[in-house]
Amino acid sequence: MPVIVDTLALVGTGLIGGSFALALKEAGAVRTVFGVGRNPARLTVARELGLIDRTADWAEAGQADCILLALPVGETETVLRQLAPHLKPGAIVTDAGSTKANVVAAAHAALGARFADFVPGHPIAGSEQSGPGAARADLYRGKRVVLTPQAGTRGEATATVRALWEAAGAQVETLDAALHDRVFAAVSHLPHLAAFALVDELAQRADSEIFFRFAASGFRDFTRIAGSSPEMWRDIALANRTAVLAELDAYVEALQAIRAAVSAEDAETLLKLFARARAAREHWMKTQDV
Amino acid sequence: MPVIVDTLALVGTGLIGGSFALALKEAGAVRTVFGVGRNPARLTVARELGLIDRTADWAEAGQADCILLALPVGETETVLRQLAPHLKPGAIVTDAGSTKANVVAAAHAALGARFADFVPGHPIAGSEQSGPGAARADLYRGKRVVLTPQAGTRGEATATVRALWEAAGAQVETLDAALHDRVFAAVSHLPHLAAFALVDELAQRADSEIFFRFAASGFRDFTRIAGSSPEMWRDIALANRTAVLAELDAYVEALQAIRAAVSAEDAETLLKLFARARAAREHWMKTQDV
């Protein structure tokens, strides 16, 4: 594969950023990878693991051809403000945040005229693992990446970011940023909050030990995402607040409908609902490679 | 291993009953397995798969040394009433239902004096797979089985059922039936209802396709249990109605607490809650082999 960008700078060298770099190196799509961050120990680990070739400061990062932000979305604006004065002409900035409307707003505020070079992105891959040690070259293989370019985004910048993700093995789609946030509030953010809520509610009980003692594989899978990063999910819940609140309300309403059926011993409604849910999930599983 | 019972009758030859029989045969703990049921085609499959040696009617099943009921809990009383007149002296009856107080009540009503020979049980194993084809000899290996013997239960009957489950590789514990129902309402029944609710709520949307399109591995695991049998879960929700209602209320309250924190942009409360949940789950994972 031909080189797509000569130099890549990672702001954030954890699972998401590190895997991106590993995949692009393996594909021959990038020559040199810089790592930028506030945590020197973490950057050292990233270098030792081969995720980055060397560490850089903001001025050097701004000279890269492409800069990927892979950090909690709440930090986007601060980081972009530090980076903005150093951006070389033509440098492309992109991100891997789980919410997009707030990232777009942050980029707009921080980048001024260079907003045209910012390509908002969201790889639909990850794990409850995090940190540089979890990075792997095949994380994005066969996974979707959503880009939400804006009216003012330079087409060439979008094309380059698309090419990079494709080189990492991903399937790239574009979506409207607001629709992105609504969709992910429903299929990702809400399930995470629901899993955190379930585990915490149990853990706060005085007799929680007896409950956890008999929890089994169904509980394990249902709550797997409650093992995710608290900081990251705090940021996402707040960054996508409006859509998340709407999804929480819809979910509580659905639970109340089940509650009403159980309370009324309405066997028929329960059977219909459970059967519909199972059929929908089976249909989904057939259409997906997850 | 010495034979524990000469003949075992299965009422229900699906995943749970079939796996019990396979494990006991493999362990040499049982000589002959009868299958009883209303569905001749299913019994034929069970025989062809080697889960049972032959089919039997209620009169023959009553002559078995041990009879396991492995069917939706709503059918317990009907089945026990058909079996009761045929029970030979000393025959032990047990079940594998996911709820216990209602099964105990059904057995009390149906078995009269022979209630002493009924050992309520619940193997904590299973899968969203079901049917005879899903049965396997190692399903219970290392898994927990909860028995909830009553004051009137014959000690020898409980000991035999315990020995059978241990021969199948399980770790047997006893619990009070009401506590059992409360615990499983929280760690199993509620998560199932919550998963069904989430999938159905999405599936009922006019634009559901775009949501499912971007659902990924977190969604897959969170909703795995929404692939479970609708009939079985209808029965469980109704059989354990009081405890399930209490758990639904506690869960909705926990979700409302998260909603309030998101609405108020209370980052600190969210971070604390998510971190507590993750720590509780990590602690649990270390104590379990699930």
C-alpha cells in the first residue's frame, strides 16, 4: 500500500489511538508516528510497545500531516486550542470521539479558519480494555467508522481520513452529526448507563454479597460494558446530554410497560413483547458481523 | 462412580433436562433414562440424540427412582398432578425451574403427602440456546445448583438430588426459597426483562433500521439474553411477580438517579457512580468462574 500520510501525530496513545497507529504502520500507510500527551509514563509505554516512534510537543505535533485526537471527548476543545497555533498549512485534524455534535462545536470554537481541516470521526470498535497495552493492529478490521464531515469541511481532508481508516481495515460511512449522536445514544450510550446503573444498584445494597454470589453468565454479559472507563462515560453522558436524556426516558417508559404487564399478570402482552424482541435481535444478528 | 439412581425420568428433554441426563450417563450415575412429554417429535429427537433411552407415559414415569421436571415453571402444577397418582413409594421428584416459591406452592398443592419427596432445584446454567439439540454433558460442570428444600422435605431425597447434581459436575448449595427468588429476580430476571425492553423499544421505532445498523459488540453482549425463550421468561416474570416488580422499581429508580445527574450536568456524581460500578464488577469477576 502506498503511504497516505508521511507523519501521524496521536494525541492520546491508548487503545484507540495506539491501534490506529499500529494498523497504519502494518499497512504501510504512514511513515512516522508522534505521540503527544500530558502523561510521560504513558508515552514511554507507548514507545516501548511500538505504538509511536517518538514523543512530541504541541509545536511538533502541528507539523504532522495528520493529527488524531483519541481521548475523552470532554478534552477536545482544550487540546485543539493548544494545537491550533502550531498547525502547518494542509495539516488534517481528526478525532475518534464517541459523540460528534459537541466535538464539532469544540473544533469550531478552537480552530477558527482551520475548522475546514477538521474531520469528525468515530470508530465503532473498542473494548472494556483500555490503555496502550490493549492496542492491537487488527482492532478496526471489518469494523465501521463513522465520519460526520460538516458543510465547511474540506473534501480532501475527509478523503484522506477515509483512506486512513480504510487502510486500517475499517468500513467508512458518513452520517449527519446530530443523527450520529441520536443513534449512538440509543445503541451505545444508553446500554452503558443501564449496565452501570444495574451493577451499582446491586453493589449499594447492604446484602449485596448474596446477590453477586449467584450472578452468572447472563449477568456477566449484560454488565460487561459496566467495566468500561468511568471518565470516558462521564464525558460521553454529558457531551451527548440531550439525546441521552431522551433515550433514558424512552427506556424507563419501556420498563414501565413491562412492569404494568407483570403487575396485571398480562401473560399475552409479555409473550408478545419478548417474542418481538427476540425476533428483532435474531434479525439484527443475521445482518451484522459483530 | 457408583449408580445413584437406577432410573431417571425427564419431563422435558430440552437443554436443561437433556444435559442432566447426558452428564449422569457419562458419570455412570444413572442406568436408564425415560423421556416424558406431550411432543412426540421432540421425544424422538431426544432419543436419537441419546438424551433418553426410551419414551414413557405418566404411569411409567412414576415408577422411576427420580423424576426431573425441566420445563417452563408455569407448567409445574399440571405436570405434578398428572404424575402424582403414579408415583411409586420412595420415588423422588425434583425440578430445574428458575423460580422456587411458586414451584414449592405448586408441588404442595399437587403432591399432597408426597410433597416430602419433592426437592425444589435450580441449576444456574443455561444459554440462549434451547431444545434437545443444545444439550451437552458438560453444561453443569463447575456451575452452581441451588436446592431449596422445605421443612417437610425428606432429608434422604435432598441428599440424592444433591448427589445427582454433583455427579453432573455441579456445585450444590441450599437457599431459602424466598431468598432464592429475591436474589434471582435481581441478578437474572431483571436483566432479562431489561434486555427484552431495550431491544423491543428500538425495534418498535419507525426508523429502527438506522439504530440497529450501528449497534456493535457492546449492544450484542448487553442484549444477548434477549435471545432467550419468550415463553420461559413470560412464565418466570409472572411466577416471581412480587420480587420482579420490586427489582424493576429499584432499577428504574437507579436509572432516574443517573438521569438526574446527567440532566444537572453533575459530572462528579456520574464519575463516582460509574467508578463504583466498575469496581464492584471487577471484584465480582475475580470471585467468580463464569
